[in-house]
Amino acid sequence: MEETIVIYTDPDCYYSALAVAEFTRNDIPFKEIDLSASPEAWEEVERITGGRRVTPVIVEGELVTVG
């Protein structure tokens, strides 16, 4: 069973746009959480990143990629 890839993004972040474009171009399914539309998700981002407020944050199972 494949785990869902989650990408935390911000519309003002160039690297968020690049990450979304790369996954889309390669037909890799993912769930995008736009932090400007879901500011409550920042709490989860901070938990995942050890307190950092940075995007994009890509979560694939136990693997977390920041920035």
C-alpha cells in the first residue's frame, strides 16, 4: 500500500511551486496543504521540522524533506 505524499506549501514560495510542478509533471500523486488557506497546519509543520516555519515541506511516510 502506497503512502500518500503530503506537500505543505505557501503561494508566495517559489520552491513550493517548483515542488508541486515537479510532482505533477512526473504524475506522482500527492496531497497539497496550502498553509495560507490552512494556517492551523503550521503547528504540524513546526512539529515535523523541529520548530522551523519554512516551505515546502514534503512528507513521504517517515521521510521528511524541508525546503
